Amino acid sequence: MRDDISFRHAPRHLAALLRRRYGCTDWGEPLYRLVWAPARLERSGGLWNDWRGGTQARGQGVLRRVVELRWVPKYPGEVCWLLEQWTPPLAYGTPAGWWRPVAEGGTILPTAWGPVPTLGPYPERGDYEDLGARLYWYPSERQLTLAIDVTRRRRDRVAASARQRLRGAVASARQREAQRDADFESFCRDVLDDAAPAFAGAPMAGYGPRRRPSLVSAAESIGIRSHPY
């Protein structure tokens, strides 16, 4: 219904269990849902770089820069099943507050290309937030309900305000940027290693170390000066 899950959905019998046990919203959506983390997307607005060849790591330069809303991974780096809880619209503030500038607690970022809605449109039907449970195996019905019941009792802190959501989005963006930089550095190292001569051009003739092994020195220091063999 939301187009925020891209390719892998929860099994139907588990989705039906969550609806039956915990209920639905006024819009017919489940109060809790099980999602595959790499498939969960969210709207993010900003200045995007489209790279020649598809990725920055290929080093072919920027094809274009564009300001727009795009779907991006909500949980970058997570590879597991996780549980999300529905959060009502009022938990995110009012629409008027949502559309204020970031400096005033809203989500609009002024840029040279015009105002950018960093978190997308106001969630009029609410949104789903991470419940904090990570399932690194294929969950059974018992494991699923137990995880929800336990986290419900110990967790009552949802990033509900626009400012909190913006902080989460900034942290996710920084994490993605750091990963791209790490991938690019790894690519550069691979290219340099392939181009460098073997052993940095040093000759491979030698007669072994000239210094005595530290083990021999340690043995002599405690009185062992010969070996039976």
C-alpha cells in the first residue's frame, strides 16, 4: 500500500498473524509488521549525484546533479528481519510544523536550487518506525510474537518528531557516504596494487636474517645454551 518495500515481503502467514493478534490502523494497515531490512525504503530529498557508469567507485565522473525526492534504504547495512511499529500522524507534529525550515524544527532545507523536503511529504497516515528487534534467522510465529511483546514492554521511545526523524536521516546519509568513500578507497588500492611491480621492484635474492632469533636470546638468558638435537 505504501510502496516502501522493494523486493522481499514478509511471509503471508506471519503478516496475517500480526494483523490478527495486534490489530490494524484506521486505514487497514497492520499496527506491527515484519520487514526484510535491505528491502525497506524511505523517501529522502536532497542534491543527488548521478555517476557515469552507475557508481562513484568506477571513477568516471558525475553525469548530473539533481534536486529531488528519492527512495533510499531506511536501514543501510542491516541484513536481517526486523519489526516495525506504526506511529500515528500526530506523533510527527502538525503539517505546518513539518513544512517549516530545518532551522525552525521542520524538514525543509533551503538550497541554491530551492527548498528541499528532506523527509518527503508529511505522513498523513502515520509511518512505521523501528521497534528495535533484530531477527537474524527465519522467525517462527512464537519467536515473532515474543519479540514484539518483550520490546513493547521495554521500549516507548519512537523518533516521532520531525527533528528526530531528520537526525536519523542525516545519520543514515552519513553512513551511506562513509560506505561509498570506503568502497572508492578500496577500488583505488586494488588499481594501484595491480599496477605496481611484484615486491615493489625489490630483488628477491638473500640469505636470511642476520639478527639472532629472539627465542635463542631468551633461551640463553635463562641458561639454556644448547639443544639436545
